Amino acid sequence: MRSRNYKGLNNDIEDVRQAAALSHMAKISYRTGRKLVFDPVNETFGSDAEANRYLSREYRRPFVVPARV
């Protein structure tokens, strides 16, 4: 990471992102108290508004993350 050379990484960046996402989805399931169905194409929990609220948060200006990065 410090060298900013991706060839020095031990794992593929996408693999690490997916592993982190699994942890986040487990935490969301625990917080809602039920099993959830995740849509990997849209990266949402379908029409489950409560679970989808946990996927991001409201940011304080000027530290806003754009919807499309």
C-alpha cells in the first residue's frame, strides 16, 4: 500500500473488497435480526429498506461521497 504498487499486494483488491463486504453483510443481518437476501448485481438487499439503510450513511458536508465514484 505504501509503495502504491499493486504488484506488491498479497491479494487481489477485488478479493479483499468481497471479503470485507461479507463481514458488512453479516453485521447488517445481525442488526436487523433476520436473514437477508443480497442482490449481487445491484449490491442491495432488494426492497428491504431497513437493511439498505445500513449500506451507507448520511455524510456531513463538505465530506460527501458522490453517488458515482
